[in-house]
Amino acid sequence: MPAKPTKAEQAAAHGTTIPDVLAPNLNVLFCGINPGLYSGALGLHFARPGNRFWPALHASGFTSRLLDPSEQDELLDLGLGITNVVARTTARADELTDDELREGGQILTKKVEKYRPRWLAVVGITAYRVAFGDRRAAVGPQDRTIGTTKVWLLPNPSGLNAHWTPKTLAEEFGRLRARAVIGDSPEQLNPQ
């Protein structure tokens, strides 16, 4: 596990990007809104302590154990990946403009068309609504597809999203897993 980044390291990460955890034909490509400064300083997705992405993955059965953000590349062996609607890091998601989110939606669409995951799971309702022009989108499966990729909308796993408890967040991730899994064990998620 990397050391906690200093405030200066976090500030220096503003506007940087984190490489995607991505490969062709994944079972589920998880998509965050954009990386925060803590994540940007470490170069790891969902790295801030208190972010509930990794615990929700584990509690829902996507992973057989709780992974540390530094183990993010292990997701590929499970047929899972991570990207973001907007690549640049910010202190808060509300620093992103609607134009940036819409442009991110177009870039994400091209990425999904190229890599063809079975499911795109966007974690962040408001960002999804803006990026894809769907003001009525709600948590759960969407009518929209991107090519053959089905879309599922998940709640934002940030610790700031207190409306979703760790339990209800894991349950929602579990609903997606139940639809996305090609078998009972996480090791069977990878279709390759």
C-alpha cells in the first residue's frame, strides 16, 4: 500500500490523469465521475480512505477479498476494469463543467465502442445525467446501450454520499453482479 500523499502532493495532482484499468471484452467496466486529488497523487482509482468502492466490490461478491486500490490491476483477471467520465483530477466533482461532462460522455462512448465490455457501470447519477443528456436516469439498469454494451447506473461510492450506506451500496453493486456474472465465482467473470 502506498504512503498517504501529503497535502502538497495532492495539490500538485490537480489536473493530472490516472491511467485506465482497461482491456477488451471485460465483463464490467466501472466508470467513476473523475479522480480526486488523493487518487491523482497516488495514481490509483478510488484511493481516498472512506471511499466505499473497494468494500462494495468485495461485499457484493465481485472480488473474493477486499482489494487495496494499489491492487487495481488485479481486476483485469476478474474481467473488471475502471475508467472515468472525465479524466482530470479535481478536489471536488462540482469543479467539472457540464460541457466537460458531455465531452467526457462522448470520449467514454468511443472507449466503450472500442473495448466492448458487456456492462458499463457508471458510479454517479448526476454526472451520468449530464454526460448522456438523460435527466431522468435512476440507479439500476438503463434502456441505453452503447453498441452491444449494456449500461447500469450505480450510486457514487464516495463517503460523502451518506444517503447510501455501505450495506445498501453493496446491495446495489450486488444487483449488477447478479446480472453480469457468468457463473457463481468472481474468477468466472472474465469471458476470455
